[in-house]
Amino acid sequence: MKKIAVYRPTSTDEAIRILSSHGTEAAVYAGGTDLLVRLKNRLKQAPAYLVDIKKINDLRYIREDQSGGVRIGALTKLAEIVDSEIIAKRYPMLSKAIGMISSPELRNASTLGGDLLQEVWCQYLRGGYNCWRNGGYLCYGAIGDNSYYHSAMGGRLCYAVYPGDAATALIPYDAAVKLATPTGVQELSLEKLVPGDLMVDGRIQSHVVRHNEILTEVIVPPPRPNARTSFEKLRPRGVWDFAMAALALNLEMRGSVIDDARVVFGGIAGKPVRERAVEDYLRGKTLDAALIDQVVPRALTNAAPLKYNAMKIEMAKGLLASGLDTLRT
Amino acid sequence: MTHVDAIIFEPLGSLTDSPSAPPYDDAVPALTELKALGLTLIAASSLPHDELTSFLDSSGLRGFFDGVSSAESTAGDRGVMLREALASAQIAPDHALFITDSADGLAAARAAGVHGVLMMNDPDEAMKLTAHNPAGGIVSLLELPDLVRFVSATRSAYFGG
């Protein structure tokens, strides 16, 4: 492991000042379940300065807001979200999705902010290959074993899959986040937080957060009336593993008719894939077996699987069929 | 390498099948974006000059290119072909990429002092070709504008193969 220095600021302003002074050599350290592994993996892109934000007050909470929605501090542990009665009662799909992340031990350590902003888990990156995210200029996943950790929906230089289940489950609730930045607080939608691979501060990453910005809060609007939600995840083992494919559904129903829909796939692309074509097709229609048969072929028509991962698309379509069927009954 | 001034393209369609073969699906949108970035674009091939220009004309790609170069005029030496093409465009080899899908192409790039970028059409073949130390690799021509921006953003001494 490379030599590192650790700062322990007690306010977001102080943390931002430290982050700004070290540029991309510094990174936020919270739960550590991603960052410390990157250091242990001896990745070139791992930071030399860790800004431990756990001493900052008031970033770890789950509270109702005036609109009837919920605010979740970025330092809130995943296990605390799973254990939350408010979340379980009002956002059961989020509770289920987060309860399926990794293992109980890691959910006790991992934070919501860390899950949203985690680095990809491509075996070539983590194995120290000189790929796009690690000081090189080639995606080994695109030409090697891409059966698990790589996109079946195309890529932009890097073909690794965005691994965060929390984002997949939050987008159907139209959730947003707050970022503390050197110029003040910014609010943006979850969808805009993780738009897929892009270049930020000269690095390829899945999210838009700059090196001197800190994710502080997740804002979840009030649940929709008559909502039916579902989260399903396919993975090699029942715990620990990342999604081969995942699906988060949020349907606003009027009797058996779908008034509005959110359909978001995870584990198949460099970002959570909100499938608007399917949402549009579902809107205004009666949720029945015939509709499921009609809509599944309309999903993921722009898929671009690599050599070994076409099954991810079949898995995702299967989840759409089973997810809608679950919500039908 | 601090930035890219020019890109030399070898594979833009299945030319070995027929000079009238259609271009790759991603060729036109990629070339359009690269032209908008202000890059010098050169088409190069080991095929005879007439076959190459015939392909570029029939595929509608000719207008994108500032130069067309064939190894026919350099007795099959593609390294010399690359050097001459860049000299006539007044581009320093260190600021040029050569897009190729073969070991010979990577060797020619190295001989010319150009950065050879692997077009990874066939995954298994591409994995073998990584042993020839390409400067970079892409799956689609559409990734080239991002590659150009990435090189400029990182200004990396590493890029060079």
C-alpha cells in the first residue's frame, strides 16, 4: 500500500479546503469499503491524501422533511437504512435494494454516499492493469472476460459496469442529492449524479462529483400515491456479489391502470439505465399479462453486448417480466 | 504526448472484401465529431491508391479527409507511408495517432514515431495484440473524440506505447 496521509476535518468547509489544496491526489474517506480496497489493490489512481469526513457532524441521519419526503445523510450506514422503520414503511423498494447490497458486515461499514460514488469493480482495474481508469489507454474488459463486470449497453472508453444498487433504487423515487462545493451547495437529481462514464478533473469516472466536492445528503420525495414498487437483483451468489442485472420498478397505479412508471435497470451498463421507452409504453395501460408480453421486447433495444455478456440483457428482460408480474398481483 | 493534432485511419470498412464495401456504421458520426474538434484526418492503406480513393468516394467519406495515403507509393513500407503523409500535412509524428487493427500496423506506427491505437474489432485478436504495446485501444470509432480529449486532459507522458 502506498504511503498516505489522513486529515480529519470537523466541517465540510474545512474538508473542501483540504481537498482543494491537494487536487486529485486527495479523496474523501468515509466507510472505506471501496477506497481502502483501491489502496490495497495498489491502484495508481488511489489517493495519497485521505480526508476522513466521519468527524463532521450531522451527515449521518434519516429524517422526514416538511414535504413528506425523507432526507438521508451521506454518512448514514447502509445497515441503518435497512433498519429504518420510516424507509421500510414508505420506501420498501429502497429498503430491499440496500438490504441486498454485499454482506451484513459491509453494510455495517459502508455509507450511502460511498455506495453512490464507488469506483467500478472491474477485475482488470482492481488487478492493476493499465486501463483507462488506472493510467492507461485501453479497456481490457472490452476484449477480455467481460461476462460479469462489464457493460452490455456500450461504453465510452471504459466498459465497466456502474455497480451501485442504491442509485438504481433511488432513481425511480425521483431522488436528488446535495453536494457541498467550494462555491456553495448544489442540488441535482440522482440521474444526473451518475450519468455514466465521463471525464472529471482529467479522470474517467461514473459520477459528476469533482475532487473538491462532497456529497452530503440524499433527498427522497414523498412516495407517490398508490405506488407499487419492486426491486430484483440477479447475482452469482445470494450475498456479497454485485448485480449481473437488477431492476427497480415504481408504478403509480389507478386501479389496474398504470398512471406513471419508472423503470431503471442496474448492473448492465456504465450507469443505471432508466428505460424511458418502456415507461412511455406502460403509461395509461392496464397492467396485465398481455401488456407484459408486449413491453418486454421493447426494452433495451439499444443493447450492445460484448463477447461474453449478452446474457445480461436476457437477465434484465427476464427481471422486467417477473417484476411487472409481481406488481400485477 | 500532450495533445493530438492528427489521426490516420486504416480500417474504415471491410476493404479487403470489396472496394465498394460500406463504411463501418460509426465512421461518419465519429469523423464528423473529429472534424469539429479541428483535427487533421488522413486515410491510409496498404491497398493501391485507386482502390482506397474509390472506397472513400463510394462510401461518402472522402470529404472528411485532408489527405489520402497509400503504401503503394512507398513500396509497401507503411512506416514510410505514415511519415510522408504527416510530413505533407506538416504534423509532428508525436502528435498523431494511427488507428490500426494489426501487429504490422502497430509496428509501422512505432517505426514512424506515431502513436498506434488498436482498433479492437475482434476481442481475442485484440487481446493478443496488446502484447505489441499499442499506445491505446478503442472498441468503436465513436470513442476517438473522448480519447483525444482524455490525452489533452491528462497530458500524459505514458501515452506512447
